[in-house]
Amino acid sequence: MLYDAYEMQRSLLTGASTMANIGAGWLNNPINPFGYSHMGPIMASALQVFAHASAPRGKPEFGLTTTEVNGREVAVTEEIVLRRPFGQLKRFRREGVKGGPKLLIVAPMSGHYATLLRGTVERMLPGHDVYITDWRDAKCVPLEDGRFDLEDYVDYLIEFLDHIGSQPGEKRAHMLAVCQPSVPALAAACMMSADQHPARPRTLTMMGGPVDTREAPTEVNTVATQRPFEWFQRNVIATVPYLYPGAGRKVYPGFLQLAGFMAMNLGNHLASHWGMFRHLVEGDGESADATMKFYEEYRSVCDMTEEFYLQTIDVVFQRHALPKGEMMHRGRKVDPGAITDIALLAIEGERDDISGLGQTKAALTIAKNLPKDQKRYYMAKSVGHYGIFNGSKWRDKIAPVVEQWIAAHEPAKSNVVPLKAA
């Protein structure tokens, strides 16, 4: 019933959004005399804000068509190199460029699409052969494609790294996990190290990840631990309605995830929309567009499978299985002590209100058999959660640290080389 009620509301709001857009366009029409009145711009701006907030959204595009390599602009094309039911491995191919460290960026499966990391990809593209995990919306995966849980997530990462390693060049890529996937990425590194897998990553960078949520618990951690596991089963799991390919699948809906994120910082979101309204009234379309662009991405959400969400609540937030040495994968213990030659970089934001200080750094402690010179910690001052992987501080302060870490553990022959024109 929860999902059906949401779909009914979404249908109603879609119509209301369309009408609001029409109304705003009519008020902004230069031949409409009311648009020149005192109330005209105010009413038009209010309708635009409402229309934007209530509009339906699908999966956004990365839209990265060019990058700059060694001072020249080169074309970028997206390429799906491996498809699986719940996610695909996407590569950003730089036309006319070879070499550069292979980098797998692991996007969160936490209600948003991989395009949330558009800024991360864009910044790393000039010097790296970039791949990303492009997860599917669970409501679009038919029931016959099976289930997907935390163990499957780890398997996907191992398979993706193996596929990248099977390509020409060095077998070992680098892995960059943003937020939630720090745990499965570290688990994958543990399992591949224990097996001495030839495609195990050279480095693993974890940014703002909940490796040990006992350190500096945030409101996210509190929500996940103040209620028993059964509460989540009963109250946040819904059934995908018949109009989607995944009809009948049990999911944690993206709209609930978004509602939770919005509620955590409701005051800031209200202030942002008030600012958008004022910019529109004042005719400052550029500032209003910047806010709209952010919320276009922020409100584009997808569903997670029931089993993945509940297992994450249990393993990561309630039992702290990985840092306690109790996490299992396919009947085998996930042992951070198995990591001996994967260099680890932990990055945290000083003002991160989702993964508190120390939660990601814990990965360096539990990898007890990794030499100290293969570990590094970086705390980004005055940076919140999203600032770790997007924005000016990511581009100017944090990304150079990641680049240097990768370069320090990459064979010299992998430098980027622009190909000569035929």
C-alpha cells in the first residue's frame, strides 16, 4: 500500500507540476501585462519553484563529453563493458588517448544513481582510465533475475576488477569507494588478497565510508541502531507495484531514502528553496539554475533490494561485523589482515554529518598486516559529506591527494600518452 500511495501522489503532483510550469510561462510572457505588475514576478517564481520540486525524475545522464589531457581537449564516450542484472560496468573512453592508471570508482547503492559522482569522474578523467559501477534501480529488475544482497555486491566488485584486469595493460587497477561502498570494497579487497587474486587492486581509497560506525556516531547511525532489526523489516520495506518491470520485488524505496535525507537537514533545504525563489524574483537566473541543477540530481532516486538494505543495516550499522572480524562472505571470514600489498588511503571530511570522523580511518587500523608506509589518512578541513567527492574542495584539495597516492603505487610506464593523429 505504501508504494501504491506514493505512485498516486506522484501522478497527482506530475499534473500539478505541468500546470505550474504553464502558469509560470504565461506570467513570464512579455505580452502579458500582468507580468509587469508587482505580483507578477512573485507568482511566476513561486510557480517555478513548486513545478521544479514536484516534477517527476528519472535516471540522469553523466553528460561528460570532453576532457582535457596534457593541455588539449579530447572527446569522451561512455561505454558499457560488462552487464549484470543489478548493475553494469561503465567506462569513460578518452578518444585518442592511451595509458593512465585504470581506476574503478565504486558508486554508492544508497538511493541515488551513480551520476551523483559526476564531479568525481570529471576530475579524475584527465589522468586516469576511469570505470564506474552503474547500479540499476531495483524496481526495474524483474523477479526472475534473482536477489541482490551485500555478498552479491562484493562479488560484483571482484568480477568488475577481474574484467578490468583482463584488458590490455597492467592487470591491477585502482579502486575508489565513495561513502557506503567503502565496506563492500574493503571486503572485496580482503577476499581478493586472501586468494592472491591477480586482479586485486593496487590501491583502495575510501572516502567518507562507514567502516566502523562505533566511531563518532552520526544521526544516520542513531537511526539505524535505535530500533530493532525487525522494525526496519516491518516499516520501510515496500512491494514494487505492477507498472514496473520489477513488480512484486521487495525494496527499500528511493522516495523513503530521499525523505530521510531531506528530514535530516530540513532547515538547509528550506533555505535553499527560499534562496531559489528570491533569485528568480530578482531575475538572477544563473544562481537559481545552480540550485535547481543540484536538486535535479539530489531528487533523482532509485530503489534498493530488501535483502541488500537489511543486510547493510545488520552487518554494518548494528553488528559492526567488519571491524570486529565477524563479517562473512560465502561462508568465509572476511579478514582485513589478509591485505598485505593493497595500499589504503582513508579520507574523511571534518564536517561530515553522515560518516563521522574516525569511521573510515578505522580501515587502516584493522588492516593490521599492511606496512605503515602503505597506509595514509587525510582529513579534509571544513568539508562536509558531499564536499568530499564534489565541488571545489574536492577538485582542488582532495583529488590531488588521491592522484598522488595512485601515482605512487603505479608503474611508471602507465603514464597518459595522447595518440598521434592517423
